[in-house]
Amino acid sequence: MKAAMTALEAASVSVRRGGRLILDGASARFAGGSFTAIIGPNGAGKSTFVSVLAGLLKPDAGAVSLDGVGLNRIPLKALARRRAYLPQNARCEWPIAVERLVALGLTPVLPAFGELGPADAARVALAMAACDLTHLKDQPATTLSGGELARAMLARALVGDPDVLLVDEPTAGLDPRHALDAMRRLRSLSDAGHLVIAAVHDLALALPFADRVIALRGGRIIADGPTAEAVTDDLLRTLYEVEARVAHDADGLSVRFIAGAA
């Protein structure tokens, strides 16, 4: 189990593109052992926020720190060992075997050629089994379907056992079975002490698994709190400009959008 001491913090982060504020003074603190869903309409700044939190995009103002150290002060290899990032619609242009693609997530310096060592091979096998990829291990990654590639990229992000996992639309392109598997996997990681953050569109699928929600609109955080408390009819109406009903029952939180309502 991971020690739940990992802390990732964004302090008044802003990103401007073409004169427009994509992210406007966003501040949030994340701790190990939590699963945060970042929600909001298209253009709200979700992907930008995740990229900034991952250290892949430098903000125009504000800063992000990991365990009190600014991301810009952490060597890239050291950061890569501690956090993994899975972008939306990830692609693979090389016809490498799925097993090798997943293995690339182990370390930034994994050899490009040659056989994996026994320990590394075992970790790759476990990650592939968790993402239902074992039967595809020798298949060229360029021949995978969109959903299969999404699962392979998730396995690549998981295989290094990162302290922090940031994911942009983790269920995009997945069928219902594998989408549920992906959300369960993210939840189990947070339960084991990892810090998990995911930008999501499919609220009905994601919210039952996330213990915290951050809602973005127009680049600003307009809600931040435990899922059961933060997600309300009023919040969803404000975010998406449609009527919605949030229910709580024995199965947890559920969301229903009302067709034709405005």
C-alpha cells in the first residue's frame, strides 16, 4: 500500500491562450488515497488543469507543487517515476508489441530493445491482465482498436505504480464493460493510497467511484468537495445548462439528465 502522504497542490494557477483565460486562478490541494473527478462542460478548462497538475504545461501565473516542491524544480526523470499521465485519445505510431508499449510505462529509461527482466515482465503481465490485454500482448499496437489502445495506454500508466495518476477522459472509446473496469481500477488505486485525478465527461459512470469532485466553468473552480455533497441539481444546471436530478441510494450517487428540459 502507498503511504497516503503524497500531496499535490495548485496555487492560483492561470493559463492564458490567445488573450483568453483558459484557467483562471484555480487552487486545490490533493492528497494520497483520494480519487478526484474534475467535471465541467466542453471548454471549461478540465484538460488544461490536468496538464498543469501533471507538470506538462507551465501556467502563466501560480504554481503547482508535489510534496511541497515546485514541479519546475523536480528533475524530469524523478517526476516521471512519481506521476503518470494519460492524455485523452492517446495514440501510438510505432508498430511495437502491446507488451512493449505497456512496459514503456515502467521507467523513462527502459531499453528500447531486448527482453524484459523477470521482475519487469511480471509487472507488465499484471498490468495487462488488469486491463484485459493478455491475449493481445504480441499484437502490434498500431493494429489495436480504439478501445483496445485506450486500455493499453491505461496499463502503461499503471505499470510503474505511480504515486500520482492523472487521467484525461479515462473511459473515452471504451465499451461499458471496460469503462466500468477502468473506473474500478482507478478507485482501487486510490483505496491503496495512490492519488488519482481524472477529468471526466461521463458523470453517471465516474461519480459513483470518485470521492471528491471539482467543478470547472469558464476556467474557474465553482465547486469543490466530497462527491455526495458537491454534486447537486443546482450545480449540474449551472455547469451544463440543462435540468438534472441527483439521487442517493444504496448503490451510491446517480445522475439523470432530463431530455427536453432547459
